[in-house]
Amino acid sequence: MKSVAANTVAVVDYGMGNLHSVSQAVRHAADQVGVEVFVTSDPDVVRKATRVVLPGQGAMPDCMRELRDSGLQESVLEAAASKPLFGVCVGMQMMLSRSDEGPTDGLGLIPGEVVKFDLAGRLQPDGSRFKVPQMGWNQVRQAQPHAVWAGVPDLSYFYFVHSFYARPADPKHSVGEAEYGASFTAAIARDNIFATQFHPEKSADHGLQLYRNFLHWNP
């Protein structure tokens, strides 16, 4: 196992994340603050890191199965109990109690469910049909103040690719919202957890700012 420096971020590699893009963005954000970034499939590295990023891509049942079978699930749960944790895309959805995709159980870190967009026959303001998955740039309203939003203007654009979205049981856990047919949760947070449905690593300067803020965040 690699030795882990005092100020580190573990990007969890359980076989289902957009690891290259996420790790490159986190490394770019970390360059000026003296934080070392590890992409790791070693639970002990996750345990010893001071911060953890959980990416996710693909189907929720596959992500949950791979996280469990990789032996990393327990270390992620331990991180969620004690250190800053950032979930990305399906990594955000995994934070909730369950998903209609499968259906499958999530990690249960934030009460709520993940549901599919139901937009059949609906038209956008320009007359075109809503497409699922939603793919592209969308504005995010900062529904709750949070340290990870620092320096990011309200209603900034972020990049989304998703067919399912989070529906937290308690509205206070929904800290970012976007519109696609109706308002939906685009970012969730509780205690030391912050997670986004959108991809900060694909969202230019505002996405990098979120990662920078995460590296300084001390919940």
C-alpha cells in the first residue's frame, strides 16, 4: 500500500466512475493548495485520506454492486461518518436511501429516493420534446447557502448527463436545484457530505471552483 501524506484526497476507483476527468480536475484544483490526490481501489488509502471523492457513472445497480464487491463500501461509509465527502453524478445518487433504477438500495447517508424523469409527450418552451437523458448545460439555483458554493455565482451553468435524479426526504438537504420539465434537486448536502448530480469536472471554471472549495472545506 502507498504511504499517504497528511493532506490528501482519495478518488475512489471501484470500476464505475469517470476517473480520468474527475481526478484531473481535482488535481488541477489541488495544485496550488498542497493537497495530494490519489486515485485508489485500496480501502486503506481511502481510510487514511483526509478527504474523499466518490464518482459514479452508468447504472445505479451496477455502481452499488461494484462498490460492494470491490471491498470499498465500508471505507466509503467510514469516510461519510468522519471526513469531507464529495459525490459526483451517480456517486450523488448512491448517497440516498434507494433508487427506482433496478430498483436498488443506496448507501442511506441522506434519506430520500432516486427517480426517473417522466417527461413523455412534454414540450420545451421552444416546442422541442424533452429528451431523457438530459444532456448538456443547465443553470443551478443555490437553494441553500453552503461553503462549497463560495465564489460560484447563483444560477451558474453546469454540465449534466442523467436520466434519474435525487429526491431527498427533507428539503433542507437539497442545496442546489435546476429545471428540466420541473424543478429537481441538482446538489445535496448534509454535515460533511456534499454531492452534485452534474459533473463539476466537465463544467469549466465554476466546476473547478467547487473542487477548490471542497479542498478547503472544514465542516
